[in-house]
Amino acid sequence: MLDGIATLNLVPELPRAFLFHCAPKAESLRSNASNWQFSLREMNGEPREKNFPDFDALVEFLRSELGAAPTAAKNQNTSAAVALGDVESWVPLVEDALRHLFDLLHLGEHPLTSLTLVEKQLCLRDGESAGFLERAKALSQVLVQALGELAPDGPEPNKHTPPHRAWHPFLILRDSYLCCEPNRNIMCWLQIGEGTFNRTRRRALRTLARALYEMERAAEIE
């Protein structure tokens, strides 16, 4: 980092996972630099330069490159989203929570821990205090239970034959976030292309967000 310029050079062989791990760590390197520069070496070897007015803009670019939820979405007030009836605003929150399903530190600070569903889950934990870790685990359980509602009726398909399309939304979310299965393996099993996989996952996330939203509204009425 020289003269207020931060440059990251990523060679083609470097996996995108490297960027995923570097971006959060980079947030701790905030400074008063007036300009930040990001250099991404494309697959053809040609560098692509991007300039950012501040560090936050750089971090959001890194997150968007990875398909991560925007930082602003993490800080969104969940109760306000419920009051406004804006189901779509739940989608980035749910996706972010699923991406960090096994990260108790992240889940414990997540806006979705304020859900009534989480409070009810905590009530089932007899003798346990509603501390940081307990709230993270409760949110994880709520998400897993809501995801289970997406599964169609009937026996679950085996890995030896392609499942019916009705199973695709549930299987894509479960295998991606719960089982941490590589996307290429899921696409191979379902016998679908990357475009279909991404579209189905986006629709499945919206469906899950709506289901969770309706479950929360019902829990508030009870």
C-alpha cells in the first residue's frame, strides 16, 4: 500500500476462494486514503484496473465479484422489513445467513436473530441462556427447518439417478449451503447447466425467504 493506493493482483491460477478470504480481512486495514485501486488480472492475462473513491466501495466490489450479499443488507433492520411487508428485502438476509450457516460468530450478529421464530426456538432450549452462541444456533435451526419445508412430498431421490425437477430447488439449496457440495457436482447430478442452476437457486432463495417471512408473521400473531 503506497501513497494511498491499494492494489490487489490476482493471477488466473488463483482461486476465487482466495478473494473471498482476503476481502473480509482487508476490511480491518481501513485508512484515510483518498483513492483505492483494484487490479484484477483477467483469464486472458490482461489486467483490469478499477478505481474506488473509498475503502467501502472497494469492499462492496469484492463482495459483488464473489456473489456475496452487500454489506448494507447485513445491517438492514429485520423488524422494519416485517413492518413494511417487503418480502424481497428478506432475500439477501436469508442468503447471507445460509452462506454463513456454520459460522456462529457471523450468525450471532445477524439481523435475523431478532426474529420471533428464533425467540421461540430459544424457549425450547430448557435451562440455556439466550446468549450469543445460543442465538446463533437457534437461527441455524430455524433456517434448516424452513429449508426442509421446500422438499416435495415423497421419498428423497438417491444420488444414482437424476431427480425430478420438483426437487431441484430444495436439493440445490441443501447441497450448496448445508452439505457444502461444489456447484459442479450438483449440476452433474441434476443434469443441468450453470445458467439453469443459478436461476433455480435464485428462485429457491426467494421461495425460502417468502416461506420464512410467512412463518415469522404467523409466529408474531400467536
